[in-house]
Amino acid sequence: MAARTFSTVAAWSALLLILAATCGVQARPQYWADPVWRLVPELPPCTAHPERNYAELYAPHGAPIPDSTVVFTLYGTDNTTVTSAVCPGETHVLQVSFPQRRLALLTASRGAIVPHAGSISRVLDPNCPQRVDLGDSYYLNNSFKVDYTLPCNATDAQAILFKVTSAPGAQQWRQGNVTIIVDPACAAVACDFRGGNASPSPRPPTSVPRGSPPPPSYGYGGYGNYGGYGGYGGYGHGGYGGYGHGGYGYGGYGYGGYGHGGYGYGGYGYGGYGYGGYGYV
């Protein structure tokens, strides 16, 4: 029973291919890379293209030949200005043009391709975001647009290879490619590297340690003139003797009495006997 089932499936596959060939089959990418519709024995890698004649699968296209007529045009983020470099993190519009209406398979060596608004294409396999079916295996056109994005984390990518396999009908496969450099200097702001020229992150604030308070000292006010300064002891700035800046704030109760003296600048007043503050702590 299993052998009969396999034979039935194989027969249907062969019949579909024969019917497609006799009805003017197009180069339908879904037969190559769609997990459901593929006719090749194994699903190819994400960037793989046909490399030989698949006569055993009744493919009418023969071995691929180089195609110098295909034109790749990469636009900047404004979708207007033609650019010659891929900017990481930015979404570019890539246009692939042919001299006549075709179906095609397009791949990129890195990044992701999605159909551009108004252009009929399809990502064949969600596991291969860099591969797209131009025309969705049905709608031929002489030009297709897709949106292409190289992620910020592809910092090791120096260039991107875009490759296309196309055919205008049941004719030989045609293959063309282009290599476009990657320029980190034009990367999206969100990438935060800009080719290594981004401003470095600010250094964390450095705490400045406060100096240790001076050791306590005893100053002798002396006996003449201003009665000495009473030492640098005391509380706070040590006053100039006594409490605070001498006495009770620059000299107790004014310049006399216990002023610039008292328990401060020394003595009782400007001269006095200079018993002035010992400036103790």
C-alpha cells in the first residue's frame, strides 16, 4: 500500500510538471523554494538558486545562463535617491528590472526582503526572510520592487550579494547578480554605532571624597594686640578659637565685649589681655 501511495504521488507530480511544460510553464519559484509546492527532492538553502538542468523533474528551462540584461537599482530611505551602499538598520527599496515580462526568484546574502507596496511578490518560506518570489509565481512583470533591510547586528557584513534567477516563460533560466557594499557610516540612528564614530557613553559621575577634618588643636591666644587667634580648633571651621568663627559668630556679641576676642580672636576685645579662646574641640 505504501509503495502504491508513493507511486501515485510521483505520478501526480510528473503529470503536473508535464502539463506545466506543455502549457508554456513559467519559471515558478514556488516549485523550487516553497515548502508546500516545491518539486525538488529537498528544500534548498535560503540563498540557493538552480545550478543545472533538472530534466528528471521535467523542468523545461535547462541549465541557467548568465544574464547581463537584468538591472538592480537600490534606493535610499526616501525611495527616490539612488544609492550605492546599504545602510544597516535602514529600509531600502530595491528594484529589479528585466527587458521583458518575467517571473523571478530573488535572494540576498544577508538581511530581510519583503514585498514593496503595490508590487506583487511573496516570501516563500518564513524561515528564509532573504528570499522572495517576484510575481508570486504567476504575475509576470518587467520590473519588481521589494523592501530590503539589513539588521543592525550584521556588523560583520561588508557587502550584500543580491542574486536573481528568472525566465520569461518556458525558456532557459537566466541569472544575474550584484554586490552592494555596506556602509556603517549611514546606519540608522537606532543602530547606535555609525561606523564606530558614535559619541562614547558618558562616564559615570566620580565621587570626590571629602577631606578628613583637621585634628583637634589647642591654640593659645597670646597676651597682646588681638589676643592671638585662639587656635584652629573648635567646632566647624574651628572658629579662630572658641565656637564657630570665634565666639558666637565672629565674635560673640559684636566687636567688643566678647567680640573679636572672647572665645575667638582672643582677649576681651581687640587687645585686652588676650585670654582669648583656647580653641578647643
